[in-house]
Amino acid sequence: RKEVEQDPGPFNVPEGATVAFNCTYSNSASQSFFWYRQDCRKEPKLLMSVYSSGNEDGRFTAQLNRASQYISLLIRDSKLSDSATYLCVVNRVTGGGNKLTFGTGTQLKVEL
Amino acid sequence: SQTIHQWPATLVQPVGSPLSLECTVEGTSNPNLYWYRQAAGRGLQLLFYSVGIGQISSEVPQNLSASRPQDRQFILSSKKLLLSDSGFYLCAWSLTGTGGTEAFFGQGTRLTVV
């Protein structure tokens, strides 16, 4: 089983739609969680961290369920500029230091 | 502020040739450093990570090696490239600590082995 799993999509949604992405992780010792955004042929960039209490940043809401080992990202009022690949990231401290593992990403296409 | 430099941006190399990609970080000390590879249309695969000078953890057996000769320098190498080594190579850094820190990426090197 992969350490981090995401639905690859693509999700094709109309502008203004609400879309949700899910991610599961296999190692219960994982300590911190993030969502990254990657535009085509570019490096990933941090979108937001994910906290157990849930957190919101404008149109974006992230949730963490440690019991189910599940992370979600909700995007409201989708914009054309939201089209990108969204990567779920799990961080775990090992003997070798912080190990950041990325999911394969979920592709979002927002259309007119 | 912290910055990460990775070069070159693109590289075309023949099969069997050596490889050396360099990454440096400025504005922080003792960072965790990472090398990832992304094949076309695929996710990021963690190749190596390092918590300090000379300390390298390898994630998957492969045709590549990594070294950290200085605190803020991370090098990815190969003695003989394979066609399957083609991909988008990304260096990243994060703060050390208890795992609550995100990673920051360089702009990546797009390697094509021909």
C-alpha cells in the first residue's frame, strides 16, 4: 500500500463550482500534513498546512481526521486560475530526519 | 529570507554519460534537504533526504546517488545515465524539528536522457 494515496482525477468542473479532494495516508505516526499546488511544468508550492481542528484560507478549507488517516481539501467558488494539480503531503519524523512523502496528485480543470 | 537555487534548468544527456545536479540553500542553517523525481505525468518520488553533512537516506534503489559536502549544498549524481532516469528533478529544503514544517522547492531540472 502506498504511504499517501490520492484520486488522480482529472476533476473537470465549471467555474463557480465547489470541489473536494481526498487523501489517505497509511502510517499513523505521521505528524504533519500539507496541501501543495503544482502548475504544469513547475515546482510544487505550498497551498496550506492541515490541522486537526481544520483550517480555512479564503475559498480553501483543509481538514484532517487522524482516526481515519484522512485529509481533505475543499475549494469553493472555483476559478479558472485554480486549474492545477493538488498534492497531498505527509511528514513523518524518522531516524534520518523529516521525511516528506507526496501523493501522486489530483488534477483539477476549471472550465468556463 | 531563505532561497533555494537549483541548476541547470534543463539538461539533455546521452545514455551512459555522468550526471551532476547541484542545489544550494541560502538564509538558513542545518536544513533538511531532499531530492525528488517526477516522471512525465506522474507524482513526486522521494529519492534521497539528508539531515546533515554527509548524512544521506536513500528511499529507492536506483542508478543515482546523493552527497551533502556542505551544510547547504546537496548534489545528485549518476555515473552512467539510463533512459529511465529522464524526468523532472526537484530539490527541496525544510526546517529540522518535530515534523511540523513544510518543504520549499527549487525550480527543478528537466532531464532528458537520449
